[in-house]
Amino acid sequence: QVQLVESGGGLVQAGGSLRLSCAASGIIFSILNMGWYRQAPGKQRELVAAITRGGTTNYADSVRGRFTISRDNANDTVYLQMNSLKPEDTAVYYCAAGRLIQMYDYWGQGTQVTVSS
């Protein structure tokens, strides 16, 4: 059984920072491609950032330069460092994992990020 557990969400003022963590279990972490999605009220779920098993990253245009995705294979954890947060970043953030590039088979339950004006 593959499990993904997110942590680090919360309430922050505009301009502030948060770091989300996603801990994986039940699978060899180093083989996984990892991603962070978010879904805001009334919006479609959006891929925010992704990192391959080889360490290649990509970002949505809306967060590029503000967010950084990274992974720590020794601790089976992927991170999303979010800086210069804006109210439009408010969403539920989901950790996702998969064996194939851009195909995510496993999902966390999500963590709420709320950015006040």
C-alpha cells in the first residue's frame, strides 16, 4: 500500500512563506516521479510543480520564481517551498506520485493553504 501524507499547510499573510512536505511509504521512493497539485474553489485542479526521479523540475507559470520543489530520497520526502505567497495561491494542495512521467497514480489527502490579503 502506497501512502502519501502531506503536512505544512496553514494560514499565512500575503508575502509570507510556507513549506509543504509529503512523506511517502509503501514503495521505493527513489523510483517515483513526484508532483504538487492545487485546487482552488471553483477552479480545475492544477499541476503546480513536478520533479522526476532524476531530479528534473518544472513549474506552472503562475508560481515559477516563487515556488521550489525538491526531494530528499534519504527521507522519502518531497517538499514545496512557497515564497511571496499571494491570495490567489489559496487552495488545497495535493501531493502526487507515479512511476511514469506525468502519470500520477497515488495521491495524498491534501492540505489547505490560505493566504490572506
